Amino acid sequence: MQKLKDVRQVVLDTETTGINPKEGHKIIEIGCVELINRRLTKKNYHVYLNPEREIDAGAIEVHGISNQFLKDKPKFKDVVEDFMTFIADAELIIHNAPFDVGFINHELGQLASETRTIETHSTVFDTLAYARQKHPGARNSLDALCKRYGIDNSKRELHGALLDAEILAEVYLIMTGGQASLLDDEQQPDGGHEQPLIRLPVDRPPLKIIKCTEQEEQDHLQRLAKINKASGGECLWEKLVNS
């Protein structure tokens, strides 16, 4: 039997001098973590960059990276080959992908000898777009997703590209397939195999049914209406209630 090709993914995040590359803002940090067949390999790529311009004060409040710290760091052109080699032929996992992809493509476009873009080099999976489809009407920032999925992000006092990529990898694996994907087989109970099915006794007492009050039902319907509006009429619960 022919062995299936390993699936390689790279979870990527950047930090920048501001929010719009068309206004001259630049990338100052790139962080990537590698997944092979949905398992963390501990192979990372991380670099700080000298943007050759001042960082907006608002951006410094977000990531805490100072102009002074970046003065002796390499420029994007100095690391472009190592970076593009690391992400080559991988699916990139990015939260709010248009932001990071836009910045990287802008940096590539500033290099006279460069003809590549992210789209011609890799495929991209936007976890923010996926989360909005999966949780319509809910907050889907990285912090909100960590809270929803029970991921410890207590070290994330400031944004950092590598730390955020590591956290996003956990969010992605749980959001798209379950927490077991984070662990190697030998780390999982019983080597990752399914546990024996435990059946409840047939003569057990009937479950107690607690009905909601009229107020609780009204609150529930109002909540469904808000979700339905936020999702553009795609709330399945609303459709079930009205069917």
C-alpha cells in the first residue's frame, strides 16, 4: 500500500509598525510554527526585523516592540529566502489572513528581484473567517477563541508573533478537529486508541426533565433572533424553531 504524503501546515503571525502597508508600514516580527499531519513538530521560524522607519505609538502599545530594540535587526530582504523556504508548499494557518498576507506581499513587492507572492507560494487558511462561520454572532478574536476552547493564554499580556502563532496552532487544532490532535499517540490515553464503550444499565431511573420558564423561553428566542440577524439568516436553531 502506498504511503500517503505528509500534510505540512505552518501557523503564521506577524507584528507590524502600523495597520496599513500602503501607508509605508512594515513587518517587524514574523513567527511560525510547523504542523505535520496536525501535530506540532517543535520546528519554528522566528525573526525580528528592522523596518527602517518609526513604529506607531498605538502599535507599540499592542506588541511592546520598541524602535531601539529593532535597530540592529536584519531587514526583510536579508531573511526573505529563509522565510520563503520555511513556508514553501505548506498551507498557511493565519488569523485574519488578509492582514498578514497583505503585509508580506507588500514587502515582497518592494524587492526588485522578487516576483513571488504568498498566493503563488502557499495556500492559506483564514482561522478568523472559519471561526465566524462556526460561531456566527460571537466574538472571534484570538483571545475570545482561547476562552471558548479553554486554552491558557495567560502569558499573552502583549501580542508577539511567535507566541500568537503557538496559541493559534492550539486554537486551530481544537476548532477543526479536537484536542487529541495536539498530542502524539504515545501521549494519549491507551496510545491514542478508542476507549471501550461504557453502556448505561437499561433499568436505570428515567432522567428528570426540567422545563424552562416562559421568561427563559423568551430570552432564548430573543438570543436566537440576534444570532440569526448577525449571521445573515443562517442560524440553524432559528430555522428549527420556526419549522
